Amino acid sequence: MMEFLSSLEDVKQTIIENSKFIKSLENCCDDSFRDSLQKLVDETMKGRLEIGERIIALKTKQKRIDDALQKALSETDTVEQLNVKCTEFFEKEDKKRINVKLSTEYKEFKQQMNSAFGGSNVTNVDDEDVAEVMEPGGKVVSMFDPWSKALMLNPVRNIKCGHHYERDSVNAIIKDNCGIRCPVVGCASKCFIQPNHLEPDMALRDKIRAYKAEQELSDSSSEEE
């Protein structure tokens, strides 16, 4: 598994480095070539982001498979029981929708691509409206719960890794299972989530409520028109 994840990460980094190289060519070419280079960037940027998104989705799925396998091994005594557990997992996994664009890793990838091309191309090609806030230091935090994908109303912060979850979602998931790790893509923490790892984030809660109120007001205004 680790070799597979490492290979995916290498591919992602290659995309970023290649983008930086293309941008660097602007300093050693005339205006005509520079215009052609910009056209190339504009035409390929969406594809580069989509490849990065797919890579991160594969990493997410692999992490879920590994966690499920470890859980199944600890709960079964025979190969037959293990096969049943794994089959159940894959059936549930096939029904899930992984929204990679809400993940921290995708946000960081997008930001790196934005930096590689001078900040003028990435934002425009990624048209999904994702609610997020900026923490001190420039860290991007999604307002959506990583499990339910719904807007968080009572966010809690995992003190072991710094990622956020909806309070009710995470409590329901870890209530009868002590072997759940942080679901955020790219999270380096290997700690299983415990109730005492979760602390309310009142500042984030207030920002989410303000965002929700603004959205409701906007929707109301649209209906009146």
C-alpha cells in the first residue's frame, strides 16, 4: 500500500513541478512565444487539476480500503468471515461519492498550481462553489463535514491532526468503534479518533453560521425577484 500511495504522490508532484517549469520559460522567450505559452497553460490547466483530483481520489479510496481491511482482520477468525466483511465493505464503498474538492489535500494541490502559474489561472477553471474559511497562517478549512458532506453546524477539531468534523457525525461513527482514523485525505495522523481528542471550535462555528445566514438571505432575495 505505501509503495502505491508513494507512486501516486510522485505523479502529483511531477504535475506541480512540470507546471513550474512551463511558467519559468516565460523569462527566456519573446512576446510571441510567451502568448503561445499562456495559451498552452489555459488549455491544459483544467486537465491538470482533473488528474490531480483523480490521484487524490485514488489515495482516499486506498486509505479506506486499508482501514477497512485492518478492521476486518481484527473482527474475523476465518478467511470466509474475512471475505464476507470485505464484500460488505466494497458494496458500501461503491455507493459512496468521494468529493475530493472538499479535501485539504486537493485545496493544497490547487494552491500549489495557482502559485506555479502566478495565481491567474487555477481559480477560474475550478467552478465548484465550496464553502471554506482561512485560518491564521493561511490554512484552508472546509465548512463541510468529511463524512456526511453536509455543512457543519457544530464543528469539533481533532487535536491530534487539526482537522474538523461535525460533532454528531463523528460521535455517531466512533461511538461503537474505537478503530476509526481521520477521514481527511492526506491526513498524516495514525491515531484512532477518541472522544477526548475532539474539542469544539466556536470560532469556526460562528463563521459557518454567518455563512449560512448569508446564503439563506441570498436565496430569499432570489425567490422574491
